[in-house]
Amino acid sequence: MAELHKFIFDGLPVRGMLVRLTSSWREVLARRSNSGDAFAPEVHALLGEMAAAGVLMQSNIRFNGALVLQVYGDGPVKLAVAEVQDDLAFRVTAKVVGEVPEGARLEAMVNLHGQGRCAITLDPKDKRAGQQAYQGVVALHGDRREPLQQLSEVLEHYMLQSEQLDTRLILAANDEVAAGLLIQRLPVQGAGNLETAVRNEDRIGLDEAYRRIALLAGTLTRDELLTLDADTLLRRLFWEEPLRRFAPMQGEAGPRFVCSCSRARVGTMLKSLGREEIDGIITEQGRVEIGCDFCGAKYHFDPVDVGELFTAPSKQAPGSTATH
Ligand SMILES: [Zn+2]
């Protein structure tokens, strides 16, 4: 199971979202450990926070394509990736190259020498010719160059920089649950040319509303975020606020683990390596085995499969124009 709850505060320029990934998160971890390559708990926590954050950011901007969150650097975790499609299907993986110290946080995992970065990529689904993915990159340190220990701080920074939106983000994950709470200030209507239409004291009042609600959100502990159900959590935090909730998004309409890998895609990738390269592997190992880093699926190509791969006509009809 996994669920996403959206809410607003009546009459206030503030909106929020709460995501909880439960059985779908455990499935991700189970697949990883079944493939014999389980991550350290610290890496689970990072990936879970990234998955939760990715779902929140994707449903916040409703981008028609994939939102890819990457954290990479010079620590034992070389790369961590969370990808969330526009239908909220998510998947995660990491490349771990060294021992992750117990209790390691962002700095000890990816930012040992200050080289760590967080990249947010928006990859459009139906790319027009020449269209490229948009990517924003932020460093893993604060304004005074202090290394940040929490992914939420990095992403708050990113959203302020890229979208000029004040955002409060609280993330937590363990081996059971990955969860996140997002509170965001909405642009006040009447800004810009219509500035005078919003009286000053009203504006101050609306700013205060965001600050108050963000402050309340900030009192949420990691433990509460991981253990409380959505109803209890939202009531506990915002019982004095004019909270209006929308129907939760769950099941097929909500966030869920889906891997987009397929035998056909692996075939296309092998083809791009060239016949010579693949024949070399066949000679050496008898067959080609490709594992998916995201879901642990294994794809095998024996000499017959490889022969078919390179002789089968391309699916693209001749003369038609490629759109991706
Ligand atoms: Zn896969």
C-alpha cells in the first residue's frame, strides 16, 4: 500500500501533501535483498526519503514525464536515484562503492569532501525533436557552506531557488515505511501589478499563516511521521487550522512501486553495444545476463536470442519519423 493525501487550508495561501509508502516500500527492499544485494539501513533511509520526496514533488508540479531525483558525490554511496512517473509509479536504486558507517547521514554517505550534489531532472514523456530534459543541481551545503545532513533541507533550498516557493519538507524512512510531509506557500493572488489590491495588513496576515503552519509542520517528529496514520497525524498537527482534505490517492491512482524495465528495452540496449561486443560476451560466458538495478529482474540472452536480436527487423517502420 501507499497513499498520498492532499490538503489545503481554507482562505489561506498554503497547501500541503502527505505521502506514506508502506507495503510498496517493503516490496522494493524485499526485491533488493532477494537479489542478494541488500543495502545498509542508512541507504534504505536515504532511498526511502528520496522516494517520498519524489512523489511529493511530482504530484506538486504534475510534470508530464519522469521526475528523477539523484544524489551523488564522493562518499561510500556514489549515487542514489529515485524516479517518479507522472502516474506516481516510483522506483529507486543506489550504487554503493564503500562501507557505509553506522548512523551515517547525508554528509558521511555522499558528501565526504564537499563534492556531493542533488540533481532534479524533469524528463518529458513525449519529447519533441531537439527537446531536452530539464535539470537543476544544488550542492549539499547551506548558505554558510555548512554540510547539510538532511535531504529535506537540500530540497527546500532547491524549491526556493528554482520555483521561488517557500516549502517546508519533512521526510523519514526506515525498513517499513517511507513518508513525507510537504507544506508550501501559494503565491498570493493580486501579486505583481495588482499589488495594491491586496492590502498590506492582509498580506502580513497571509504570510503569518504560512509561517504558523510551517512551524506546526516542523514540530512533527521523525517517529510520528513513520508511525502515525494520516488522519491522526493531520489532526494532531493542524486541529486548530481550517484544514480541508481531498480524497486520498491510493491503489492504482496513488504512488506505487513499478519498474519500467523490460526484455525489449534490454534488447535495444544490447543492440546499441554492437554485435562484436555481445558476441564477445557470448564466447566468454555462453550467454548474456543483464540485471535491472531497480527491481532485481534478470534478463538472459542466449546465442539464439542474440542472433534474433541482430537480424530481426527494427520495429520502426521505414520512412516513419522517430519521436523519441
Ligand atoms: Zn526493473
